Amino acid sequence: MKLVTRFELAAKNENELRGLLRQAFNELAKSAPHSHERRNALASFENIQSELASRPPCP
């Protein structure tokens, strides 16, 4: 998985972010321990979670 940065995530809506979160989770689950793919998936997962948390809740 390509590393997804906070800059890229800022332009996405909540539905897109949740889709990316699911994709990052699935990549994380199927990656080998200590692999480059796992590091990227984990960093992307954390970036997506941070972006979602930084947004105000929808009414």
C-alpha cells in the first residue's frame, strides 16, 4: 500500500476517508510482520484515524 499523507486526506470527504480506512485495515491484516507494506499500511491507518478525529462531528 502507498503511504497516504495527511495532506492527501484533507481533500477527502468522510465517506472517502472511511473507505480508505477499511482498505488500510485490510492491507494491514494481510501484510507480513516487519514488512514495508505493513509499515505503510499502519502509518496510513493512523493518518486516516487522525484526520477523521480532527473533523467536527456531522449533525
